[in-house]
Amino acid sequence: MIIIMDPEATLSDIDNVIAETERQGWQTHLSAGSGATVIGLQGHGQPLDLFKVGQMPGVREAIAITQKFKVASRAFRPENTVFKVRDIPVGGNQLVVIAGPCSVESREQLLETAHAVKEAGATMLRGGAFKPRTSPYSFQGMGEAGLKLLAEAREATGLPIVTEVMSPNKVALVAVYADVLQIGARNMQNFDLLNAVGMAQKPVLLKRGMSATIEDLLMAAEYILAHGNNQVMLCERGVRTFDNKYARNTFDVNAIPTLKELSHLPVIADPSHAVGVRRHVKAVTLAGVAAGADGLILEAHPDPDKAISDGEQSLTLPQFAELMEGVRAMAKAVGRQL
């Protein structure tokens, strides 16, 4: 439910509505943007009579949110959610660029990449320490040793780190090192994991499942938000379609403005996984920025042809620097900053 207050409502009116709803067991979220004061109700309080709430002094209207995703909805919070990862704002006018290798392979590989992407303009560092792989015989990541290397790279460059967590029992460990907990596409509907990262109260990058609808993605985010963790980034990384001969996935560019319309949460585009072909990453990246993405997550590697995982979609470090020039131009064209 949301409660919309009259423009003439006093602070006392607003406080009384908040006190009454909290007395009945609801958590309240106050939104004062867009020229209206909106009180969103979250949790499992006592059933409220919409008519009675609507008659309280200063209340213009009380509305039940009919969408399945309640807290993630734009109705619950009309203004964009903006939060900081260390000192980096996410969800505002400034684009976030998360870059780095698919997997942490060695100290030298990670530090070289970290310094190069920072110099080119990246604002966060990505790298997988735990890797979900289709084959059990493929490289599964360096584990905690990889997390320690990511922490070292953060110390050397100042870049916050984004890394994937694969299971609920690994959340506490990864949270010690990571600034952002990434939920990969294969785990988007791992509900135990969603609950665990929600309770961790750390920023989360939630990737869309390869066959998930937009509503599926928003409902997955709802699991995290239900724990009071509002630091969630939605990630469009392409969906699997019948045509996988020339691209790894199909980049659902229209999902970006749709998510921005339906939800207040920041939206991040993942061109690397969306297309899966190095030479096409730039075009898909610029399309994501033009469509309104709040940020990008890109794979870069000192020598992609020798990468242990996802080398075919990883940019070389000079290619990443060149791409960032295009991103700057596109960001300026659509009124964003980098």
C-alpha cells in the first residue's frame, strides 16, 4: 500500500500517519520527491482499511499496490533509488562502469587489468573468485584466494569490487571482501541465496536469468528488498532465444526503459554476456547507454585469447579504453555523466 499526502499536509499530519501505520505493524518508507509526499508500507502488519486511512488528516489517497512486486515498484517509491558503493553513487545521473576479468586468474593479471580499467574511466572492478560453470571439469575459480587478490587490487586502485556469490553459506565469506554481491543469471531464482544477500545488507547486483521475464527479475529483487536491503541493481545481460549461432544471447534492450518505468531501482547493462562476441560489445554497450542504463558491467583482460573463461567476449585493455571514449560521447548525448 502507498499513502499519498496532500501538498498542504503538515509535518504533524505526516508523522501521525506514520505513527498509526507503524503501530499496526507496518514498516514505512517516506518519499518526498516529484512534488508529492508518499508513504510506502512494507512488511506484514495488520490489514488496513483503505477508507479509514484515507480519512486521516492530510491524506489525499490510500492505494493498494496491485503489482506482485511491491517494494520494487515505481508506485512504492516514485523517485529513483540512489545509493553509494563506498564513494560511488549508483542510480544518479553519473554512469557506473564496472570492468575487469571474468575470472581472477593471478595477481599479475588482476592488478594489470585493475590499473588499466581505472585509467580508462571504470569506477568499479569486477572479477570472479567463485565461478558457476556448465561443466564440472571447467575452472571453478580461485575461491578465497581470489577474494584476497580482489581486496589487494581495491587497495592498489581504490576501485570497489563486485564479485559473485553462489550459495547462501558463502555469503558471509564473500561479504567480508566484496563491496557488491553479485547474483549470477543461473542463481536469479535461488531464493535461499536471495534471502541471504538481503539479510547481509550489502549492495547487490542482480542479473536477469537467461530465460526470465522482466516480472521474474523484479520478483527476485523483491526477495532482497523484503529484508530492508534497498541497495539493489538490476542487470540486463541478455536472454536465450532460438538464435545462438551468431551471438551468445539476445540483448533485450527494451527491458532497460521498461524496468526504469516499472521500478525505481538502478539498471545496469551487461553487453559482454549479452552478445558474447568481442567485436560486437561496443555497439551493444552504446545501445545500452542510449536506452537509459544507469551503468555498465564489462569484461576486460590483458590477453583474452588466453583467458581461462569467457575470453571470446572479453575486451583487450586497449579496446576497453577505446570503448570508454565512445561511452563518454554517448553519455553526453543522452544527458548523462561519466
